[in-house]
Amino acid sequence: MTEWHIPEIIRHRHPVTQNVNEIYDERLTVGQKTAEWVAKNVGSWRFIIAQSVLLFIWIILNSLALVEHWDPYPFILMNLVLSTQAAFATPIIMMSQNRQAARDRLESHNDYQVNLKAETEVRVILERLEEQSRMIVELQDMIRDLRSRNSAGRE
């Protein structure tokens, strides 16, 4: 009779898949969190609408002289305020984009780890299936031999 090697239950000890969002949030500094908040809010419709309303009110109040002209036409002060806002908003948004690139690298690494784990698991499963297929063939051969011996013993 053939001696079979029946594999023990294979236990894989892989590191637990990590939540990239938690890792990302844990690594953020106060400045980075601020940059994220500014980019999130400056890049929203709520900000655009609020800024448009404020600029419209600024222009109306200065044009109609309902209030003392603090910025007469051509609205040099408003232009200065908007330029200053743009000067600060642009690098802050770029910092946020840099953080997003770092987050993308973290997600990419995590995807690689998950794919590597899946590939290992598939490889083990295929090896076990191959071993089982080999054992089935051997069992079929043994049954065939037993049947032929049994039929030979009857004659």
C-alpha cells in the first residue's frame, strides 16, 4: 500500500491588513491637519458661494456709498485681500496635495501587502488541491487493483 502524506492544516500567520485611513490620520501633524481642513473648505462650493456673496456686498456697499467708502472703485483693497488670500491658499492646498500623494503611497503599499497575502493563500490552496488530486488518483488505482484482485479471486 502507498504511504500518503496528508498535510496538516496549514496556518498562515500574516499581519492583519491595516486600515490606511487610521494610519494616515495618526501620522498627521497639526500643520498638516490644518492644511487638510483649509484645502477641504477652500475647495468647496460653500466657500465659493460665501466668498462671492461677501465680494458682492463689498462692491455694493462701496459703490452705493451707503457706508463710508473704505475701498472706492477700482477696489484696490479688495484686490489686495484676494491676492493675499490666494498667496496663502495656494501653498496650503499644495501641502494638502503632497499629503494626499503620501496617502496614495501608503494605500499602494497596503494594496501590495493584501495582494501578496492573497497570492500566498492561493498558492497554498493550489498545492493542497494538487496533493488531494494526486491522492485521489492513487485511491482510484488502489480501488482498481482491489477490484481486479477481487475478480481474479472469484475465478
